[in-house]
Amino acid sequence: MRGSFMSFLAAVESARSVAVFDSNRSAVRVNGTRMLADLDKLATYGVDPEGGLSRLGFTSAEDSARAFLREAAGRAGLGSTVDQAGNLFLHPGETLPDGPVVLMGSHVDTVRRGGRFDGTYGVVAGLEVLRTLTEHDLPMRHTPVAVAFSNEEGALFPYPFWGSLAVTGQLEAPAAAVDRTGRSIREPLARAGGDLDAIGEAVWPPGTVAAYLELHIEQGPVLESRGIPIGVVTGIVGRTIMEFEVRGKQNHAGTTPMDQRRDALVAAAKLVLRVEALSADRKLCAVSTVGDLAVEPGQANVVPGRARLTAEIRDLDPTRLEVVEALLREETARSARQSGVDVTCVTTMRSAPVRTAAPLQAAIEAAAADLALPAVALHSGAGHDAQMIAAVAPVGMIFVPSRDGISHAPEEHTAPGQLVDGANVLLHATLRA
């Protein structure tokens, strides 16, 4: 009888301890002032004279931003590691744990004349969560690690998601990666701490990532328009990038009759409109964009002989992406024959749509509820490193509002209080992961 009574008392005491722990844990918050100061500091690296930030991947500006993050982690007693792909990891202790870990982060490279929060916010929030967990000595099932993936945007070296693809073993032909002038990625990668010849060692073995959480600005208008502070991402659209080269006949603009021209730019313009119509008129995919167009020789008095352009299509349905890609190739080839030009097409990137993990969605929803922050489920129309990590581990994403839905532009903005709210949701979702 006494043994049973003592067991009962032990169970009660254990329950009390758990209740006290849960109460203490639920009261923990990030240091918002410190996190916002870090974001302000990072906004000084890569300032573009024309506005915004041009902190392109594998440039000295990004190197400086990463150095600041390593210094900030060191001041908090955290370690830092750069892998062979140039990814920066911040972690408890001097060395990167073997796993399993809860990974959280994003990237710090930007597009040209981009904003100060895209990617960077998720990395700084991940660092702040690490500092908070360390300061409060909160136990977790898995070691938390923050990451700044390399070259997510692919603005200088057009190989987006370089770092997250390397970690998941999906990086193809890395030695062929060059910038738009033909310069190899080898030296900039080495300067960042990576090693092109050993890049296979960046792959994380199966089971070493227990979960990946990415906090990000929405980059769209949904949360702001609905007045909701937190978005629980249910899926990320797939993305296909196609590069077209149109070759016509360069000739004199004044002496070449209109009916005898093989104008590469006219053919390219028709292709631009065809790409737009895929989504705008024909509703075959969610969105479709030509974001880059170059014309040669680019003179007012010369009929263009060559044009290069990109076409990007996005959708949540992988079948629709495949159908649209094939259709665009077929229709472009037929139009080229009619126009008397030659067109070649290379698909340079395919990323499949992914669904976020239901348990991580639930963890994010519960974290927001505990913090009395309304949340709504929505999908991401932008690609993220989470999309790559989903190939090897469960992923979850948290969104905070973007003012006017603007991103990839100098006007990109999220209110400080909303940034802190998102970081607190990340903290408490991490504790549940």
C-alpha cells in the first residue's frame, strides 16, 4: 500500500514539475530589440546606390553579412560552421551536432535592388531563437541549429537554392556553375569557406534533420489584406525556368523591307505575350513571367539579330507544370517556323511543389494560439529553401505580413512588432518540433 501511495505522490510531483516547466516555457519570449538591431545592421551590407540591397550570393557584401552573423553567434556563446557548399550553420557548442537537429533559417543573399527582410529575417530570427533557448536553458528533444543557406536567389550565379540543394544531395553539375560572364563559382565559393571539389561532403545523411522550420515575410498581400499577423504555410508552388534564344537576321533598319525581315526581337515579343497568356488568359498555371530579356546588338538603327529571354512558370500542381512546359516548347517552335527565325530552349530549373508537414503546421498553429496571435492557412507563391529540404525532412513555414504585398524591391517592409511576433511563433513552434 505504501509503495502505491509513494508512486502516487511521485506521479503528482512529476505532473507539477511538468506544469511548472510548461508554464515557464510558455512565458519565454525572444529579445525583440536585439533581433531588430541585428536586422538593421545587416541592412548596411550591400546597399545599392539606386535603392534597396544588392547583396548577391557569393559576393563580398554577402561575405560581410555572414561574418557579422558569426560574430553575433560567438558573442552569445554559440559556434558556427561553414560547409563545403558555403552554407553557414550556427549552433550550440563548438562543432555542428551529428543530429538529429531542428534546423531553422533561410538565406541572406538578395536579388538586385531587393529588400532587407526577404530571407534575412528568417536567419536572424533563427539566431535569436538559438540565443533565447540558450539563455533560458530550455530542454528540447532535438538540438536546434540555425542556417543561412548559400545562393538561394541565384542573382549572380544563376543556380538558385545552391546551398539547400547541396545539403539534400540534389545539386547537379556544380562544377559547371558560372556567372553571366562565364566566371566559375569556384573562387567565390572558396572565399565564403566552401570547396567545390569536396562539395559532396555537404550532404546531410538521412535522419539527421528531424524538422526544418522557415520563418519568412509573406511577399504577398493576403495577411495584410485580412489583418492577420501569422500565416501557416500549407504548400509551396513548383517552379520551372526555361531559357530561350531567338536567332533571326541582323540587318539595316532603314533599308530592309518589313516583309523581308527576320526580326529576333519581334519573335521574342510574341513569345513574351505567349508566356503571359499561359496564366493570365488560358489559366493553365498559377503565374507565368518573362523576367529577363536581352537583345543584340541593341541599336536603334539595326534589326535585332538575336534575343535571349527567360520564362518562369509556377503552380501547386506538378502535372500542370509539365503540361505547360511541353506546350510552350511546342507553340514556340511552331511560331518560330512561321516567323522565319530559329529558337532554342533549355530548361534550366525544375523544382517540384511540396506540401508542408501536418505535425509542423499543427505546431505553428498551437504556438500562435498560445501567443494569442490569429493565424490563417495559406500557400506560398514564392520558392523557398524549405522546398528543397522537403526532399529529406519534414518542413514547416511561418509567414508574417508584407506591407502592400511588396517584395524583391526596395519598398519591402514588415512592421517591427510583426517581425517580433513571427520570431516568437518560431520559438514556440521549435519547442514543439
